[in-house]
Amino acid sequence: MLPLDWILLILAAWLLIGLAGVAALRNTSFVARVLFPLGAAGALAVAAAALAALFAGPQTTILPIGLPGLPFHLRLDALAAFFLLVIGVATAGISIFAAGYFRQGEGTPPGLMCLEYHVFVASMCLVVLADDAYAFMVMWETMALSSFFLVTANHRVEAIRRAGFLYLLVAHIGAIAILLCFGVLQANTGDYSFANMRAQQLSPLWSSAAFLLAIFGFGAKAGILPLHVWLPEAHPAAPSPVSALMSGVMLKTAIYALMRVAFDLLPLPLWWWGVVLLGLGLATALFGVVFSAVQTDMKRLLAYSSIENIGLLFVGIGLGLLFKAHDMGALSALALTAALYHVISHAFFKSLLFLATGSVLHATGERSLGKLGGLIRRMPWVAWLSLIGVLASAGLPPFSGFVAEWLLLQSFLFTTGLPSSFLNMLIPLVAAAVALVAALAGYVMVKFYGVIFLGQPREPKLGEAHPASPLERLGLLWLAAGCVLLGLVPVPLIELIDRVTRVLTQDGIAATVSAHGWLLLSPTSLERASYSPLVFLLAVLAVVYLTMLVVHRFYHGQLRTAPPWDCGYPAQTARMQDSAEGFGQPIRQIFGPVFRLERQLPTPFDPRPVYRVKVEDHFWHWLYRPLASLTDRLARAFAVLQQGRIAIYLLFSFVTLILTLLVARW
């Protein structure tokens, strides 16, 4: 059997697992301990089949499950196989964690949530496999609806329902743009297969129209600025495994779709397409990391961090388009390699961090950073595994996040060969801004980890926090191992990614990288740049070992322990620790105009002084609330037609018929 056949069998098995969950609707133990591990095994099988497909040629099939004359066309090529690999490896760890996480359900009966979960995962796979607009849109909407029900699992809470409806609204607005994009791509032929779209020779005007519609439609799902508003609302509302699946996996389906349209379905790109993506990506990354730095809710902090990472992915894709437009295939392949490496790296470390917040939430009942602290003593497994995700997210070596960002910055270093002086001036500024984003991301991760796990507990009840369950630890360990492995041995993954870039850009960097062995990463030449993660790790370990040896050899028996300097206060409490608001204050001061701030300041005469800062998004007040107000006024105007009288409705129908006849006669 071909890899595509195996994948379709596994997707069918996922649906059967979901139906088995409905049969055992409220049997939490059976759903969590049996069905979710089976789903995780299926995810590993999808990853294995996708890995095999990367070494095979494109495979196609037709499923007669659509409308008459509109079957589902499916195609498994290198691009689809890579994203299926990402979906499989990330979903495996998330599903194992979910088996230990769903102990008592999340409002929705556990069996029904099992169905929604596996339909969600299967629909993401079918989005990647779709080879015509009809199959793509059906699976895209299935993905949106199933994830909506997962987000609103605890639907009794009004804020969660509101977040779910906002997500669904933005998703459907984006879907309209995607439909229009496919309408342009089929060039009035009536054939909506991707094969027909590839064969069309659109004019620059219509190509640009399709590209801009794709940015809008897929950007709405990815959380690109200014279509990001649903993301920091939906992610905190969803159960933590669902948040991990949405941030680590679902957002990547939008990245896949954008790459499919820009590099596969459209003809040779125009140079300014890359500039548009660079600008949007940079603005999104800066916005996301700045807002992440001032959050006091740990899941909202990670949600804004996801916006930052999506922005970096858009930057990488934009740079790849820019190079391809100027027929610089090798550099385009380098930029896309950086983007694809970041896709799988982000899937691992962001899923890991969202799952860690789920363990903290279960153990403490708290999401607010201001009420956490010192959990490394109560939850050591979660704390140490989270540290790996934090270091990877901060882009520190030798973890996966550093490799992705290092490759992206290497791509910027070779832009001096562009034939435009404007671009040669612009690109270094973008590179500097990307470096700023990376630095701020490290700042955010210090805040996230330090406030939650270090210091003293800020609430007495934290002393009763229980450690994560064995299955939760196993899921976290799987994802942490991915962060470490991708950081230490990047060359094999780059060789896999090369099979994708050669399809999209007709070039790759694997030959150059492989020539220096798997211990050394050099994307162009040793003289220009090289990095050895294993050597770096060994050097760090050697320094630590030598430091401990020196301390033990020369200072053994001469050390004494004492409390740290406490500024003259002998009774240290958790209130003396830097708070989440304190961490964010420098960012609020520097980037003040970016935020909409509401402050409640105490006075000397307040019997119980309160200091409160509320940080809001300007886009709510500049864009979304005016649109909501306009929509409400239009709805009230049209509501006049709803009189509840049959005679009025018949009159409307009669007038409409007369006008139609007059227009037809004219």
C-alpha cells in the first residue's frame, strides 16, 4: 500500500475512535485511558507514512464522497507530506498528554469531546491533502467548526462562548476571501482542481488579486495583524490540549495553504509580494511579542507569543518569495528552509508550553501569573520540561528555536545581491527588527518561567499543588525531546526539508549542508557561517564541570550559606518578588503608544489602596468596534422589514417579482 492509502486508513480509524467516544459518552476513564492513546498511536502512524512519502513521488487519489460530479481530489506531495509529519509528531504528544489531562471533562461530555478532537485532527490532515478547492473548503470549514466546539467546551461560561463566536466569525470572514481566491485562480474555466489552477497563466493583476485574497483568508486563520483578535481570546478559553493543538498545529495549516498558493498554484511571483509579507510579518511579530510581555494571564501570554512566531514565519516566506522573484533559487530555498524549520520547531515548543500551563492550571486552579510562583518545588517534572520549551522559544542554543532563527538571520545576510537599492536598504532594517523580536521573546520567556516556577508561592494554596500525572509527563517529555533533538541534530531535518524546497523553488541547501557532516551546520560555506550544536553543548557542559571542579578543589569546606541580601527586611515574603506587572512595566513605558492603557491609581487617603493596569488592543477600538456598531445599525435598519405580518411579506415578494420582470424585459 502507498503512504497515501495508509494515511486515509488512519483518518478513518480516527473517526471510528471519535464514534467510540460518543458510544461511551460520559465514561471519562475509557475515553482518556483508551481512546486518546489510540489516537496518539494513529498520529505516530501518520507521521511515519508522511516521512515515507517524502522519499516517494507525488501520489493522487479520488474519493467519491462529495456531491455528484464533485468528488474529493487528494494529492500527497512533498509539501503536504512535511506538514502531515508536523501534524503527526505534535498530535502524538498532545494526545498522550490529553489522556492524563481529561480526568473529569471540561464541560462537554468527554466522549463528545473525543469525537470533536479527532474530527479536528483528521480535518487538518485532509486540508493538507486536498487537491481541489471543493475538498479544501469542506475540510477547512470542518476544521473551523470542530475547533469551535472544542474552544467552547466549557460553554456554560459566557466569556468562553463569546471567545468561540469571535473565533468562528473571523474564520468565516477569512473563508470568504479564500473562496474568492480560488475563484480567481480557476480563471473562469469552471474547473476548481489545483491541477487546472497550476495550468492557468494569470495576468499580474489577477495573480496579485489572488495573492492578496490568500493573505487575507489564510492570515485570518493564522492570526496575522490585524486579523489576530480571535487568537488571544480563543486560546485561553479552550482546554489546554486544544490550545496546544490550535497553536502548535492548526495555525500551520494556514501557513501550508499560503505556501501552496504562493509557490505552487500561482505563476512566478512578483517582487513586491515578498515585501508585503515582510512588512505584515514584521509588524505582527513586533506586535505579538510586545503584547506578550505585558500579559498577566499565562495562556494569553503564550497566545500573543504565537502571534509573534506566525509573524516570523510570514517574514521567512516573504523573503523566500522575494528571492524567487529575482531568480535567486538557492537563497529562496534557504529562507524557506528557515521558515519550515520554524514550523516544526514551533509545533514542539509551543505545544509543550501550552500543555505545561494545563498541568499548572489543573494543579493550582490559577491562570493568573500574579497568583503563581515557586512551583518548581511542587511540580519538578513540569518545571524542568517547561524550561526546555522556554529556552527553545527564546531562541537559545542548542535547542530547536535557535536553529530556525539562525537560519532566518543567515537568509538576511545574503540579500546584498538583490538588484534593487531600495530592497538592499530595506532588508537590513527588517533583519534588525527580527533580532529585536528575538531578544524580546527571550525577555518574555524569562517572565513566563520565572513568575510561575521560581521564587516563593504567591498564594498559600500553591503549597497543595499536585504534580502532573504520568501520562501528562510522558506527553511533555515527547515534546521536550523534540525540542532537544531538533536543536542538536538539525542536518537530517534540513535534508528532509530540502525535498520540499526543491519542489517549490527548484533549489535546495541540503547538498551544501551535508557536505560538512551532520555535526556542523553551514547553510552556504564554512567561511561565511557555521554552527555546531553538539560542540556548543559540550563546551557549556565542560565549563559547568570545570567550575564545579574548581569550587570543590579550592573552596571545599570554606563555603557557608546565608540568606540573600534582603534590603534590610529580615522577613522575606512573596510580595517582595518581582511580579508579572513589574516585568512588563519597562515594555509598557517604552512601547506606550502601542497599548491602550487604563490605570487605577491609589491615593494616600485610600483605606485599602488598589493599583490596577488594564492593557487593551487599539485594534478593538479603531477597527472592530466601529465595524460592530455599523453592522448593528444596518441590522436595525433592515429589521424594519420584519413586521411579522404576512401581508407585508407578500407585498415585498410581489414588488420584487415586478422589478425582476422589468429588469429582464429591459
